[in-house]
Amino acid sequence: MRSHHTDFTATVTSMRFTRELPPNVNVIKSYSAGELKVGERVLRSSCALNATELTDWTPRTSADVTIEHFATIISWQPEIILLGTGMRQEFPAREIYAALAAREIGFEVMDTGAACRTFNVLVAENRRVAAGMIV
């Protein structure tokens, strides 16, 4: 039996695993209790954002959140809305889920740190994501 030995030389090139996003896209750089950094902006209060918009958001705790607080976010026509509820995951009123489901908008609730990470992943995938973040 003949043995074939082929010598393969592999060339390794650098590979980028993260997508380069345009400079005008909102990316959450960091989060800690009481502070959120979006791009170069440091925010010390709750905010609403999508890939290109960033605005103040009035709820200061998850107990404050009502469907009316989502009016601006809904106007951005997202396919999914994330709600970051601060340091702990806290669920809002059931009416919010029902109102968003009636509009066929996905809705996920998580602590703000997890919401920040999820937001960045979805923005990098060019998904129509929006978020309300309680800082």
C-alpha cells in the first residue's frame, strides 16, 4: 500500500469577528449603576435609543414604566423593543406586553447590563431594535 503524504502549508490571515459600524450608529460602550455610555455620551438618567436616535426617557424605575412611555420608541417602528430595568430584572405591567404584541412588536425585559449587550448585538446585525434603558 502506497502512502501519500501531502504537505499543506496554511496561510493564516487576520480575521475580524465584529462588524465595523458607521460612526453615526449608537453603540453602548459601558454601563454601571447610575451611568450609561453611548458612543462618547455619558448619560446619568434613563434613555430611549435605537441605532440612530437617542433621547431622554422619563421612567426612573421599572415601577414607573407605562405604555405611554413607549410612544416615541414605537414611532421608530422597531421589530423588537428591549427594556433594561436597572441592576435587577423587574417585569412591567402586563398591559405593556399586550399593547406591544397587538402592534406585532417583540418585547424583552432584562436587567440593563444584559439589555445593553443585547442591544449592541442586534444593532450589529442591522436589526430594527429600540430600547428603553433605566440607568
